[in-house]
Amino acid sequence: MQNVEFRRQKQFNWDALRGWALGLFNGFTDYSDSLDAKMSYFDKQFDDQMSAATDGDKNLSEIVDARDSRKYGDFATIGKRLDKIENLGINLAADSVISGEVSDDDKVTLDAIKKALDPAKFNLLFFTDAHYGKWGSNPERANNTSINHLANALYLDDSVDVIVAGGDNIDGWTDSLVGLLNEHSEFARKLLFGGGNRADRFTLKGNHDDGSGRILQYIEGDYDYIKWRDGALGYSAAIPTVISDDQLKQLYHTGDLLFNEHRVADSLYFYKDYPDKKVRLIGLDSNDGPEVLDDKGLPKYFAIKHMGYQQAQIDWLANTALTGVPDDYVVMVVGHIPAAAVGSDQNNQTLINQILNAFQSGQAIHALSTDVDWPVDVSANYSAQGSRTVVAYVNGHLHQEFLTQNLGFTSVSVTSSINDGRDGTPYDGKTNIDGWDVISIDRDNAKINITGFGRAKNRSAQYGIAGGASK
């Protein structure tokens, strides 16, 4: 254990130094050419206007007009508009690198949660949808409170078995790819290496985490993006680059197996056994989409709108993660998208549900999808293993709380850490009240007890009973 902690601390020190240095150097060099081009554009406006001024009548209306942006609105001075342009390149918030404080009021609530948790039970903290960084493609809505929210969760590091960041860890709208990577780097260092490092810590991938929402802007022309792309605003933008899975794996150290979990090489999905609590935890990558291009050369399935699972991960779930489970174990599954309310943007989620139910009943399953871009043909047989129990499938994504038991297992939707009003909490556009859950498994009474923090509410449910009562 001491060697593991030493390795994590050493990795944190190196990541912090490397992230700080590369973030500053690469970040500024990445957008310097673009910034120079934009400065040249304004310089040319100034020079042309001054050249046209005659007889002492220096009509500088063109310069005044340069204060106004068709993309971002009106600015008091040209300097303020240029400041805004600079801020688009990289999000260096006041809490960059590692920061985030727990308020005195939150400590009172968190200490009460600590006192109430039973250390003999398996306790999982599910912190999801932080949406760190520039929020909702609006430069006026920079969400820098997520690091403080993460600090709240990490305050329980010594009282829970595992902390899971359930996806949408960043919002993904910062214009620069380097800016997006820096946001992930800040979040990852805080999550993986901040605090006492007593609990295991895992991160899941959400539909915002690759920054593909910027492609949606590009395609649909949201927020005058087409004008920006075509140069109508004085400078042009290339097709936005998304964060690759390989980059996310590096940022979140999936190949390092920091918590002795099981992965397929450095996959974004995993499982880990907790023998003292007799629990197997399975983490899914619910943004496991195919890399297919449309006839314009753009991604056909960009993550912001297309979620789901492919053949390799489904086969791993059915024939690796759900096999070899001891008969006195229970299983908890965590993912970003919900098991319930499956929509057309959630490819192959129904196959995941079918496999979980076959696992529970100890039966054979043939999971099949004939979708040309999302094909699946997976068989598994759990008859020799026998029936087992899925205590809960836990997800984020919806920014709302739901508890569903008509799927053959309990589906728990956790509200978002960021407060956008979708869960019914009053939202004034400024106050960002935190919200997340601790889910405890009560083996003696076959229940899960859910302790809510912030906007989240306390709930409980019986497991192992399809359609059972909940509150």
C-alpha cells in the first residue's frame, strides 16, 4: 500500500509540473498565430481609417465599430474585445493547477455525512456532470466552481471505498483544443491525486468530454460559427478538433492501473473487486462510438449527440466483467448514460440491460444489433455460474434524480454537480449549488441507501426485487 501511495504521489508531482509548464507554453503558442491574425485584422482597420482621415476631420467611426462583435456582442472598448479574444484560447482560471476549498458551511454538512456512513458497508460516492470550463458555448458562463465541488467530494475520501466521476467532467466548449486538454488535466490531477488518496478514484467518459459540441456548432452554425468559419468576422476557423480516447486515457492514467483495477490494456472501462465488502464494481464507457465519417468528411457520430457501446466492450462486459463473480458477491454498475429512458441517441443500451438481466437470472444470452455502424453479436451463458445480483446501475447525464425499478434491476440517476435548474432547483444563472450522492449497500437488508449532498436528496431502494418499492 505504501508503494502504491508513493507511486501516486510521484505521478501527481510530475503531472502537476508537466501540466503547468506545458499548459503555459503550449497553450500560448497554440493560439498565438490565431491571435496575431486577429490583431492584424484590427490593426488594418485602424490604419485604413487613419489613412482615409483628411483635413483634420478624423472620423473614427470604423474604429468605434470594431468594438462590437457579431459573435459575442458589444464591448466598451476595443481593448476589452481583444481581452475576450485572448480568453478564448485557453481557460486559465484562478483555480488552475490544483485548488478548490471546502467552505465552512459545507464542512458541517460533510462531517455529518461522514458520521452517518457505516464503514462496514460498501460506500460509493458518485460525483457527475461537473461541466468544468467554458459552459454552454457562452464565454460569459465560465464554470470554474467545479474544482471546489470536486473538493467537496474529496473531503469524504477517508469515509468511502471509491469515488467515481461520472462523466461530463468538462463542458467541452472552450475553443482551443489545448484549452480543453488543460481543463481535463486540472480536473484529473485533482480527482486522482488530490486529498488523502485513501479511496479508489475512477473517471467515466461523458458526451461532453471530447469537446465534440464544437463540431455541432460548426455544422449547424450555432452562435454565428459559420460566419467565423467562413471568415465573415475577419478571421476564419478550421473544423474543431476533438479530444481522442488516447488523449483521455493519458490524462486519466487508465494504463497505469492506479487502483489495481482490471481493464483491457488502457481501456476507459474497468472492473474491480472489493473482497472485504464482497462487491464487484463495473465502470462502463457509454461514449464508445465508431469512428465513421460522413460524405463531407466530418464525424458521423460525434459524442455530444451519439452515445452507446460497441462490440468489443459489450463482449468484455458479458464474458469478462460478469463472469467469475463469487456467489456471495453483488455487482454495482456505473456509467454516464441512463439504463432507463433509452433514446435514439443511446445505441445498444438495451443490449447492456439484457445482458445484466441474463447475468442475474443465470441464463444464456445472445445480444444482437444489426445496425450497420453499431453491429453487435455477443453470446454468453451464465447457467454454470448461477444467478447473481445487480444492486444498482448508477448514472449521470440527465442532471436530474430518478430511481427506476422496472428494468429487472435498480437504476439510479444522480443529479449534476453543476446547477443548471434541470432538477427543479431554482437557478439564477450565478449561484452554482453542488449536488451528488453517496450510495451505500446494506447487505443485511438487501437495500441501497442513497445519501444526498447539496441539491441531492436522500433516497433508498430494495434491490433484487424487480418493481420493488422505493422511496
